[in-house]
Amino acid sequence: MDPLNLGNPEEIFVFLADVSLRGKGLTTDNLMEYVLDEGFTEPTYLNAKGEDPDAYYKGQPNAWAIYQVREWKRVLVISGGEGKERRAQITETP
């Protein structure tokens, strides 16, 4: 998958609603719900890159492996990839 960058909250949520994660570690049928559950209600930036056979976009495998969602000073990074256990980490930038 080509790297993807979005900066509009509505576009970010529409995109995340079409992503599902399977395999080892963090899994979800709908990445938008996971992001909302983590408290990201108005994301200002999304970056997606890499390729993961256990990540699906609109039902098709081999979606992005790494997702970075930013909301002001908070950043959620979901990382995985072929043969890796998917993990999520939230940090706050200064």
C-alpha cells in the first residue's frame, strides 16, 4: 500500500471505519471504534504506511502496517506487519 496522509477529521474517521485488524496482538473489526474508545474524538492528522497481510481495507488484505493518529498533543501509534504482533502505544508530545 502506498503511504497515506490525511488531515481532515471526517476523512480520517471514514478511512478508519474501513480498516480491520486481525492476526496477533491488537485486533479490531473497525479501527475507528478503537480510536474513539482511546479518546481520540477529533483527530487532526493520520499517517498510514507499510504493509500487513493481517490488516484489511474495505475487506481486502494487505492494508497498512503502521497507523499514526494525532489529536493535538496526543499520538496513537498502532504498529504491526508480517510476522509481528500488533501493538498500540499512546504518547503525549510536549
